[in-house]
Amino acid sequence: MIVNPPRSSSAIVSDTYPIAEVLITLGGLFLIGLSADLLGRLTALPRVTLLLVSGFLIGPAVFDWLPPFTEKLFPILTDIALAMVGFLLGQKLTLPALRKFGRSIIMLSIGETVATSLLVFSVLSLFGVPIVVALLLAGIAPATAPAATMDVVTESKAHGKFTDTLLGIVAIDDAWGLLIFSVFLAIAQATTGTSGAVDVLLVGAWEISGAILLGVLLGLPMAYITGRILPGEPTQAEALGIILLGAGLAVWLDVSYILASIVLGITVANFAQHHNRPFHEIEGIEWPFLILFFLLAGASLELDALAQVGVLGTAYIFLRVTGRILGTRLGGWIGGADPQTRRWIGLALLPQAGVAIGMALLASQRFPDYKHIVLPTILASTVIFELVGPVMTRYALQRMGEISD
């Protein structure tokens, strides 16, 4: 009897993709990330924008240098990268920070979310845009890009009251955005007589409440065991294991994995009083994942989308920017934020990325008759906000004097 010898890992991988191609691609992407990081130190452009532009150039829209396997790699990297970003954002919402900035952060966040949605809806519907399209675009408009905002802060080593307020707003924006989108989607379905408006609200409520519950249930035991299993030893495996477990369970339960990760970070930051090493460990390994995430996000940008902006897309971009600025000024005034924060925080909240595209895809599935309007508008505006938004965030931080030379 002839027994087949065990197959090497190279042979197994090469059945699908040549292992040399996989390793060369990953190595090249990391070196591109290094180049973008170095270039970002010499220019006024944040490395997020440089990575997105680099990904766009090597992607199918321009040189088409990326092998096919990267398309399947992107969704996995997105979940991992955003789960880490959410966990680190949660660290900013401790009880001492909330006592200091809580009212200001909440009112700024509510102000920019509500103002952006209402402004987009009222102006678009006033000028004859179909009511369903106006509702859908208004529901998507508040969505933000936590990864881009967080990386601009990290890269520029920004610190201070304005930076803490900005990260606090980004951390809770995801919950408000999901809530607004669910409500507007339900109203759109009720307006068209489509059945299931109540179901949409229930799904939205579950996506938010389920994520919060999951984050707390995982965060409490993590806060207790962290650093106690091996005192004084690095806790990378412990922290990364629970973060990825939480993200996976969130996807399986159909709840927001970003919000679940944020709540996980909030719980650990508030209950693990003995140390904060889990956050330092994740900060140490987060950047390689973000390099791949931003490069592949840039590669997914489509030049054709920009050509379809048109009048509606231009109006949506203008209204979203205006809503951000006016909403934060009003919310900041109600919440007692200082005048300089009210002036610049709206500009720092412009980045918008994959969450908005996901909402647009869901809206297109529910309203296929309006897919040809909603999807191109969001895709085109997302390209612009992904590239320009981080630049504006960095500019606002500079104006506030919170970036060290």
C-alpha cells in the first residue's frame, strides 16, 4: 500500500494562489505603507490619504497590479482593523473623561448627527429629489470613518482637550448613525407602502442593543483577567483573542462589530483599574493591519464613481459638510464646548468610508428602483470624503495647536 506523504504548507497554498505571489504582494504592500508613512512626515498630507491614493494607483482603476486574492482578503482585514480601532476608541470614554467632557461630547455628537440628516433631507426634498432618495441619503450622511480619524490622531501625535473630544465623538457616532439610518429607512418603507417598516426598526434596535450587550459581556471578564493570568508579561494574545472573538460573534449575531468593539474597550478601560496594557499591546500591532486595510480600500475606489457625481452628488457633499459644521456649533453651544472647539470640530469629522457604503448597499437592496441614484452618489462622495476628510481632520488639529512639531 502506498501512503501519500504529508503535503507542505507551500503545496496547499499553491493550490489556490502561488505562495510566492502572496508573500511578494504582502511584502510590497507593507513597503508601500512604509513609504507613505515617511512621505507623510515630509508633507502636510496624512498617511491615510497617501495610503488610499497609493492603493488607488496600484488597484484596478489605474495600474491593476494587485493579484485576485486581495479582493477576498479585504473583508477580513476590514473586520480585524476596525475591531482594533473600535477597542482603542473605547479607551477614551472612561468615567473621568466623561465627567470632564461628557455633556460636551454627547451634545456635539447629537448636534452634528441630527443636523446633518435633517439638512440633507430637507434641502434635497425641497428641490424635487424623490422623497425616498432624500430619506436614504439623509440616513447615510451621519456615518463616519473611525479608522481614518483615529490614524490621523495617532500619526500626528495629537493630544489635548480637542483631540479627546474628537475621539469621544467618533466613538459614539457609530451608535447614533445606526439609529438614524434605521429610522430613516423605516420611514422610507412606510412612505412607499413597503411592508416591513417595523421590522427595520427592530433590526436596527437589535444591531445597537445586541452590540452593547456583547461588548459588556466580553468586557467584564476581560477587565478582570487581563494582566492576572501572567502578571508582568505581555498580553497581546489575551487582548487580540478577545477582540477578534467579539468581532466574530458580532458578525455571527448580526450586530455592529464596530460598536461591540467600542463597548468592549469602554468596559475594559473603566473596570480594569489595575493597568492599561491591553490597549498598549493592541496599539503595537494595529498599524500593519491598517496599512493593508487602507491600501486595499484605496484599490477598491472606482474612478467611474467620480464621473457620476453630478448635481445630486455635489449637493449631498455640500450639505453633509454644512450639516457637520452647523450641527457641531449648535450642539457645542448647548453642551458648553469652548468657541474654538465649536469652530473646528465639524471640519475634523468629515471622513466617511466603508460604513456609508454598507448602508448604501442595504438601501439599494430594499429600494432597487432607486439603486442607480443612491449607490453612485454614496460611492462618489465616499471617494472624496476618504481622500479629503483626513486632510481636514489634520488641519483642524493643527489649528487647535494640538499637533507637536
